[in-house]
Amino acid sequence: MNQRAFIEVQNVEMRFFNTRKGSFFHALHEIDLQVQRGEFITLIGHSGCGKSTLLNLIAGLLRPTSGVLLCDNREIAEPGPERAVVFQNHSLLPWLSCFDNVLLAVESVFGGRELKRRLMERTEAALELVGMGHAMYKRPHEISGGMKQRVGIARALAMEPKVLLMDEPFGALDALTRAHLQDELLKIVARTQSTVVMVTHDVDEAVLLSDRIVMMSNGPAATIGEIYKVDLPRPRERVALAEDARYIAARKAVIDFLYTAPATETRPGGLGDEPQGLAGVSHRPARHAHVERAA
């Protein structure tokens, strides 16, 4: 990758002050990451390893204690419409229809320079893109959890962001709905050529969706332990990949890292809180450094 990265995280440190204990929690340590335009990156690791903190830094919802974050060669200093966020909680306004929830975001970005008709066309197109055209005038309480997440994704895409940031968007859904939305997301990203950074706890989800998987060490003072390049051609079909040797190798590599991720311990500046791990993944001494490799 010789071209300049689209998103750059340069030597970032993040500490939170705990007013109750009068001490600092060292969340992230020496984070360096480059994301290319159009790339799909997932952040994975045990709970408490700083995945969401890193995503919030890229979103501009947090400012780093030290270090710099850039998007399209501009410093990230605050939230902006070029970086749209999809949370695990859909965050839809319950008194508005699906259409009006998306329209609200469209108006905030394009309202000052486009006619109302064009804003409504943008809104309808975004809902159609995620397969919600048939239910666009329903309110959130009238639709399923998976449909609400579709609307959340439509709201983000309708702003035509340069970057789509997703914080476990399918984590609260049942397995079948989650799998269906993962497949839909693959199609949407292929059509829009979006740059995506996504937090997940799901190893299979990470391998299926990603170009590269960023594996975080445990906190406090979490850092990037390893970056795995997923050598699988696109478009990707879930059933076909099940017996693909490259898919199996990628999955094994991620699970291997998670099994050997260092246990949480009290470090200078840390509070020593023990995070919950991924299901079925134990803590053993680390043997990984921050390296990048492919299958």
C-alpha cells in the first residue's frame, strides 16, 4: 500500500480520569493504524480492550490524550457528517416514521443547499438500498429489531459519508437475522464502495466481512496486537466459504490470537478492572507482537 492512507491513527494514547477513585484509567497505548479508501476493517478483541474507544476517537466523539487522527488528510477534532456512526442501539426517534428518521439526518447535511424534493428522494433511495422501502412510513415500534438496524444503516448511508463506523451493529440480534444483515451489508458496501471500520466480538463476522482484521490486546493500556489480512476474493458467499481453506485459516488465526491474548493485569495508570472475555475464549500469556500478516 504505497498511497496515502484515508484514515490515519498516529501514536494515539487514551486515558480517562476516574473522579470517584481520583486516578486515571489507561485505555489505549501507542495505537498506530492506517485504513485505505474503500477498505473494510474490523476491530476485535475481548470486552474492555478499547475497541469502541478507538471507534469513538475516529468518529470524533472523543479526543485522544495524545497523538493524532486524520481522515482524508484532515485532523479529526469533532464529529462530522463525513464519518457516520451506526451503533448497536439503533437510536431511532420513536415518534417519527422510518422515513422521517432518515430524512432528519439528510436535512442536517444537505438541507441548506438542496430542495425538499431532492432531500426526500435521497431518503427514499437510502431506505430502498437497505430493503426498507416497503416499511418506510412505519414507526420503530411497528418493526422488528433487524428492520430497525436497517433503518439505522440507511440513515448513515443517506448522509453520503466518506467513512461508515459501526459499533457492533448486529450484536443484539438473533443469529439468523444477524447472518442475513451481514450478507446485506456485503452487498451494500460493494455497491457504495464505502470505507468501513466496524467493532465486533464475532470471529466469523470479522472474517466474512473484512479486508483486514485488527486484533486488540487486553486492557488496561490496550494496543494493536496483530493485523490479519483476509485473503478471500469478493463477492463472498457464506455457504461457499464454509469449507474454503483460506476462510478456515483466517478464522483459526483470529481465534488463536484471542486464546493467547494477555490476561488483564494492573499496570501503571490502570484501574485493574477485569473485562469479560469473548465466549469460549480463555486468557493465556501473549505470544503476539503488533505484526501484519496474511493467510
